Amino acid sequence: MSSEQTKTNNSALYTLITVFFFWGFIGASNGVFIPFCKAKFGLDQFQSQLIDFAFYGAYYIGALLLFIFSSMVNRDILNGWGFKKGIINGLLISTFGAAFMIFAVTQGSYLLILAALFVVALGFSLQQTSAQPFAASLGDVHTASNRLNLAGGINSFGTTIGPLVVSTALFGVIAGVNEAYIKEFAQKANSLDKMEILYVFVGGLFLLAAALFYFSKKLPAGKSDATFEPANKAMKTLIAITAILVVIFGYIFSRYSDADFIKHFIENKEKDFLGLGLTITTLLVIVFGLLFANSRAQKSPEGWGAMKYPQLVLGMLGIFTYVGVEVTIQSNLGELLKTDVFGKITGSALAPYISMYWGSLMIGRWAGAISVFNPSNSARKILLVVVPYLAFGVVLFVNHISGQDVGPLYAYAAVVAFQIAGFFLGQDKPSRTLMIFGLMGMIAMTIGLLTTGTLAIYAFMSGGLFCSIMWPAIFSLAITGLGKYTSQGSAFLVMMILGGGIIPPLQGKISDIIGIHQSYFIPVICFAYLAYYGFAVKGILKKQNIDVDSVETSGGH
């Protein structure tokens, strides 16, 4: 590769990673938006978590529709467009979603707000499906994971400042908002006005980014050489799973759209066990549906495509679980912190905690991006210690300049040390690192369950530290050995971002019944599965004569 080509690819990469920022900014902002909407519209915890269902469910629907349409015409539609055009189209859809959001907030309708978030994320789905292979193609294949880790670091910067910006947009101030204020403020007729202004700005940025991509001469069209591999049985299975989910959630929506129904439960303090059962059923449909598909594919591979590979199907459940646990920890954090034993932290005062949670992911991803700069082995070891604390300082600084009291967050530096230890123990081996971080996450969530106050808050926030490297590790392990089905397997993995739309509402429903603090057993189970996948995939790949320690991480979310 010539220096000129390298320069061109770097320029293209810097343009490309702007979309990674958008995903993080909007996704993390939901952590502040959820408790606001809960107060504004008088929702229970499950209903408030439907924000995540709409947002992350759109990723699944978008990727599934792309796969279905490609199967119908027997060619990869996205590859036909080129990754650059795919990103542009995705940005335009998100722009329309932003305009839809402006209309939704002027109408003051929660259902319209959910629909608008769905459209914004539908555009993100197309961007995500396009951007990841695009970033990987902009240079040497051996450095692809480094570029994606860098993009992931930018994504995490968006997640760090998103809650602070949205908090300002909603409340007009950053610090000093308490429970009484948020309830009073949220009920005002014009309390969504600043959200309207925010989405005018966000929609303009989407449109500007689309223009930047369209007019950028240095950005190649971006196409892969892979041919489209049909998988009709896999497609029918995914459609069947989707149909069942639509019926279940359609019924749930119909129940919760009845104001008298909700009023009855609230006034009589009854617990909606049927709703809980239906929500658990959605999870079981996905888990057993995918395991059934792999079981059938093992016996008769024809028509199943990539689903005949156990590392992929278990990896799909891994991505589902990882995104779910990453989102559910912070989405329910606002409700947790407003309880007496957690300090009655509410309103915009939540912002630094949610910002630090997402900043924890940035800390890990910045550390994962160190190899982009090709340091020597000794320099890399030093940077593995220095870079996480540099990122930690950035999170503190951003919160400080926004007017927050960052004093309670200083001691979190001690928790960062555990993540650094995990990096050294993982030795850059994805299965080993995934297993170690899964176990650390499980221990941290257990500590949070068994304690209260600052220790528990730190434990729950540390979930971000241990989630930080999971996407590239799971993604790489899941597509290893897929051969001609690699592209298809990647699409299936992107669909599983759906976990962010299923697991948070499930925890929300459980919290309505047993309490918000107790509901955090859900992240414990999630981290346990992720540790299991890191352990089990090694044996699976060994049976296929693949050395798991030779796998390089790829992908970024």
C-alpha cells in the first residue's frame, strides 16, 4: 500500500467515524430521556423502557428487511449500492426520523415519540450495517480491528457527552435538579420544547453528514467481493420469530394503551404477572428459536446458510445479551438512583452517572485502539495503564465544565484499575478476554445487588468497563471459520442488537414487581452467559481445527 493510498484511507476513515459518534450520542441520551418521559407521561418502569424497545428493535427490523429483500432478488442490495451510498441513505432516513421527532414532541404524544425514535434508529441500522465493513476495507486487513476500535472510541465519546447535552436540552440546567423539580417541570405543557430544538440541530447534523459523504471525493464507494449466499430456511425462521414478537408486543401495547387498565393497577398496587410472562416469552422465543435453527442446520445444512455454525448462533445470542446488558444497566439506572438507599439522585443530576457509565465504555475502547499507533510492546504496556486514566480524565473534565460536582466520581479511578488488570490477563486473546470480562462483570453486578450507596453505584457503573471490549470480541469469534458465509453471518449479528430492545423492558417489568434494585439480577445472568460463550467457543472452534488464540478482534459498536 502506497503512502498516498494510506493518506487517502485515513482521510476517508476520519469522515466515516462521524456516524459512529451519532449512534453513541443518541443511544446514550435515552438514559436521561427515559426517566423524563416516565414523569412527563405518567409511565411505569416497563412502559418507560419501551424507548429502548423502539430504538434497538429498529436495528433488528432494518437488518432483517435488508436480508429479506436481498434474498428476494438473490443479490446483496447493500453491496450493490456500495457502503458509501448505504451510509448516505441511512443518514437521510435518520434525518426524516429527526423531523418526525419534532412533530412528535409538538403533539406531546409518547407513542409518536417512540415511532420517531424507531425511524431514527432504522437509519442507524443501515449506517451500522454499512459502516463496519466499510471501516474494515479502508486499509490493510490486519489493521482492520484497530480502525474499528478507533471508531468505537469515537462512538463512546458520543455516549459520554450525549446524556449531558440532552439533560441540558430537557431541563435547561445541568445541576441542582431534584425529584420535585423533574415532576413539576415534566408536566409543563412546553416541557418538550427544548427537545424539539435539539432535534432540529440533530437533524441538521444528519443532513450535513450525508452531504459530507456525498460530496467527499476521497471516499471510495466501498464494495466487497463477497457473493450473496441465500439461506431460505434461516430467513423463514427469523420471519417466524419476528411475527411472534410482533403479536406479543402488539398485545402488550394494546393493554398499556388503556388508561383505565393502568389506573387500576396503580391504584390497587397490583402486579402485572401476565405482562411479565409475556415479556419473558419474547426472550424465550428468540433464544429457543435460534437454538432450534442451529440444531436443525446441524442435521441438514442446506438452506440454513451461516446458521449451521454453532459459534455464530451462540455468538448471535452473545451480541443479543451484550447489547441488552449494556443498555439495561444504564436505562434502569435513573430509576435505581432515585431510591432512598441510593441517594435520591434525580433529574439532570443523573447525567454525570450515566455519562460515567458510558464513559466507562470509552475508557476500554480507547485502550483497545492503542494498536492503531503501532507502539512497541513495552510502550503498549505503559499505554494500557495511561490511556484508560486519560479517558477517565476526559469524562471528569466534560462533566466538570458542564457544571457537575465530579467529587463523588474521583474514587472510581480505583475501579478502572480492575479493567486494566483484565486487559493484561486477557493477553489480547478475544475468547480469554471475553471470559475474564464476563466474570468481572458478573462479580461487579453481584456486589451491586448485595450492597447500596456509593459502592453499589460504582459496581453498576463498572458494567460499562467490562462491556467495553465485548462487541469486537464476540463479533470476531462468531464469524471465525464461516468462509463464504462471513458476510451473511455479520448481518445476522447486527440483527441481534435487538437485545437492547428486549432485555431492558424485561428488567423494567421485573422491577415493577420485585423492585428496581432486586431486578439487577438480570445483568448478573447476562454477564454469566457472556463468560460462558468466551469459554465454550474455544472448544467449538477447536473441533473445526481453528486455533481460537489466532483470532483477531473486529467490529465496533
